[in-house]
Amino acid sequence: MNKNTIDKLIPDAIKELKTLEKSGKIEKVYNGYLASFGPTVITSGLKKTVTIYADKASSNVKRRRVTQIMFDLIGEDMDSYVAQKGNEKDYAFKQRLLEANIACKLAIRTFVLREE
């Protein structure tokens, strides 16, 4: 992880997270999804984690939205990544996505969180 990269991503993460605001607050559940993303990548792998979080068939649109924000921060297309085969070993990509995750986790702390 590169602290400078994370620092540069934070302002963009704040802008992206503002799209989740309703009445000046963000639902607390988004914080939970961001907090669990990194550990899930470590335990299950990047491809499996992104596939689960990006599931269009799931009724959990919020989890997909959080994942989309992280992909937007690094300038990648989430759906293309899910459709690709054999990119689990791309260490640089994994690091970039985890840096975006950390930037989002830090950025969400600048917002007031509310229960659903």
C-alpha cells in the first residue's frame, strides 16, 4: 500500500461518497460494506469478493454501489473485471483496489452516518 496514493484518492472518494448522501447523512450500512471488503479480499481472494459484491442479481444494491465507487476511483470497469478470466494473480490491481477501499474507509468518516 502506498500512503501517498491513498491520500490522493481521499478527495475523490469524498466526492463519490457524497452521491450516497440523503438528508446530509450516509447510511451506516455503507461503512460496514467498506470495512468488510478488505478482510474478505484477504480471506476469499479478489475475484470472488468482487463477484459477490458486484452481483447484479442480488437484492443488495448498496453493496454493489460501494464496489462501483472503488472501481471508479481507480478508473476501472467493475463489470469487465468480473467477466474476465484468470486475473486473480494481478497483484498490482489488487493493491490499487485495496488502496481505493482504504481511501473510502477514511473518507466516509467525514460524513454523518445514520441507521437505515
